[in-house]
Amino acid sequence: MVFSLKNDFSSGGHMLIAEPLFFINEYLREINSAIEAHCHRKRLSRIQQYWMSFCIMAIIVTNSVCWARFERASIGKYSFAALSWMFLKSKIPWDLLLQMSVTVIIRRYGIIEGSLGIDDTEKHRAKSTKRIFNTHKIKDKSSGGYINGQSLVFLVLITKKITIPVGFSFYMPDPEVSAWRKTDKKLIKQGVSKQDRPAKPKPKKEYPTKSQIGLRLLEQFKNTHGQVRIQCIVADALYGDKRFVNSASKIFGGTQVISQIRCNQLIRFRNKKISVELFFKRYQAIKQTIQIRGEPVKVTMASARLHVHAHGKKRFVIALKYEGENEYRYIIASDLSWRATDIAQAYTLRWLVEVFFQDWKTNEGWGQLTKQQGEDGSNRSLILSLLTDHSLFFHPDQLARIENKLPACTVGSLTKKIKVQSLLCLFEQIILSDSPEEKFKEVVKAVEDNVIVLNPSKKHMVGRYLGDFKPSPHLKYKNAA
């Protein structure tokens, strides 16, 4: 099986994807060198590099992680079974791939400092999914209802040059806690007092919260890429609790952690506990212009260093409202020595994580079609998708623009260009072959046999029983009546 697959990848063939573009091959070679330097016995074999480079190219061309689509894109050159076998059985060091890819990019772009953003996102799945890893009931923000899907927590490195995903983990709520919360809400509506309601079950280690996952991702990044100086850590209100803020700051030696708190969070002012919303209603906010991701934006802002009751210590608290908004949001920072303007501007970096989500879901396969089963299926397919994102930083156009301090290309425009380049590469193979006409006929036949699939229509009734639409002789008397 392995021998035949190696022959397939090492020989030329009639493919819609003529071959992976050279920058993908270069990217995989650098990853392999990094793995070899880290642990020699875990280096990628030649066949594994062939397979991964083809998968990255196929993800870009088909915008999916689907072996059937990959087979069609290769015009049958690589079979569904062979691709799937490599994914499931080949001894690829999956635990090192993303880590070494980040190392390669940090080295290539000379990154010495940056900020880390933490956020979570969802992947919708079918209602009756049973074999997809960690699917559960999720609140749908767009409709207000509930869907079945997967939740993921991402860690993203934001630098002056580039923004890249550096870590991820799937989240699964504790079923017992979820059941307790559902029952507790019903009892509250019925007016049952707290002492008469069941106590909350103790959390289990196998079901970490999103905050705990975020801290674990920060620890992993620190241990692997400790040479990168982290200027600040930004996260939304979900990660604004005392434990996360204190622990995240401690991991990087007291670095700034910026998050958000609710409007009803209590602060201590003149020996009285009042909500942060009420406190800032008594303060005169100032209208000013701040730089948000390089663009000037008008905001209304007030700030103070306050003792936050839930955190048990002072935080720098900022009430911020953008032009056109009616409600304030309340930002907290762990380091009191920063200026309010710098904290507000740093917090806006969190939205770059949302931009990454949009690019990743739209153009890099995993948000479109990924049906790999089990924990390995979800993790490995996601790693392939993130490696696709990383590989784009090795595209010559992207490299040239970033190195010359020009605006980087969007993921959408780069993937469109790569698709065209892939097609042109196929044309080039045909034209430069010894017999272009014969080569073209072979490609046409391969496309017709493997890519163009004519499906039976249910609209047209040819070949199917339509029914007998005529009077029945033994029922003629009915008309006479």
C-alpha cells in the first residue's frame, strides 16, 4: 500500500492539480528541518512530505478537507483510500507539526515580540452527529436558538508584521454540570430557594473550562517559543475572571492582561460597593481620537484605577464607547502602569482574531467540509487546515510584500491566485510535453472519467413509473350516476 502510494506521488500524472506549487514544497522542507532538529527520529519521510504538500494544495483548490474532493481534484491520480490511509495510519508527528510550523514562521520573519489573543469559535454540525469529536449543544448567536456543533479555543500571535494561529483546543462542557444548570434554571423559575436546590457538581479534569484551556495554550506557547517577548494578552469578557487574569500574567512574568467585565461588576469606592456602570455614570467621559489597528477612530472614554471586588485587587478600569454606540463596554487591565489610551488601543487587537476566524472558515477548508471522525480526525484535519494558513506566508508575493513593509495580501486573493497558478501549471505540462495533442486527450479523458459526474435527476420521470392516468372501465357507472 505504502509503496504504490509513493510511486503515485513521485511520478508525474494527469491532474487538475498538476503538482503542489513550489512554495508549499519549500514550506514543508523547512518544517521537516525544524522537526529533525527537535527530534531526529520524528522527521517526515519523503512520502509523508509528498502527501502533506498535496493535501495543502488540495485544501486551497477545493476549499475543503475531503478525500473524495481531493481525488477528483487530482483527476483520479490519488485515490480516496490511499489519501485516507495516510491520514489515519501513517506515523506523522501530528503533535509537532503546528508547533514546528510556528517556529519556522517566527524564524523566517524575524519575530521577537508580539501580543497574544485568545478567543473561541464554533463549527456547526448536523443535528444527529454521533461520530464527530466533542459535538454538543451550542447557543447560536445569529438566530438566538441552539445548534449542534463543536467549540474551539484559539491562541493567535499578533505582531507588527503578521497575525498567525499558534495553538488550539476543542472545548466540551461537563455533561453533569450542563444538566444541573438546566435543572437549576427551571427550579429558579418555580421560585425554589437556593438551599432547596441541588448543589452544583464538582468540575472534572477531563472537562476543562474555556479559561483553563486558554491558560494551557499560553503555557504551551511559553514553553515552546519562550524567545518571543509577549507585550500583552487580550481576551473577551469570558476570560475576564480573577484566576485567568492573574495566572495569564504570571505565565509571562507579569505581562499586561486586558479583558472585559460586565456592567454590573462590583467595585469598591469610598468603602462602598457599587457597580462599575454606576461609578462611571458619575464621571465625565472625554471624547477623543485613538488609533485602532492603524486607523483613527473617535471614542468616548473614562478611566480609573479601581478595586474590583471579584478580583480582590486594583485593576485599571476603562469605560469605552465608540462613535454611534449607546452603551459603554468596560475594559480591565492587570498592569496599572499603562496609559488608558494604550490599553484601549491594545484591546482592539482582539478583533484581529475575529478576522482570522473569517479568513480561516471562508478559504481554508475546515469551515466548509470536514467529516473526519473521532478525536484524531478532528484534530488532524484542523492541523492540516492551519498549516494551509501558515503556508501562505511562504508564497513569494506575500513574502515580498511583508519584507518590503507593504500591506499583506488577503487570504482570499492569495488562494484565488494559487488556484489559477495550479491550472496554468497543468496547461504548461501539456504544452511542454513531447506530444501535446496526445497529452491533452489523456487529460480530457481523465477529467471526464474522474471529475465530471452526471447524477440522475428526480425531476424527469424517464425510466420510472409515473402512473396510469385514464378512466377505469369497471368504474364507468360512477359517471352515469
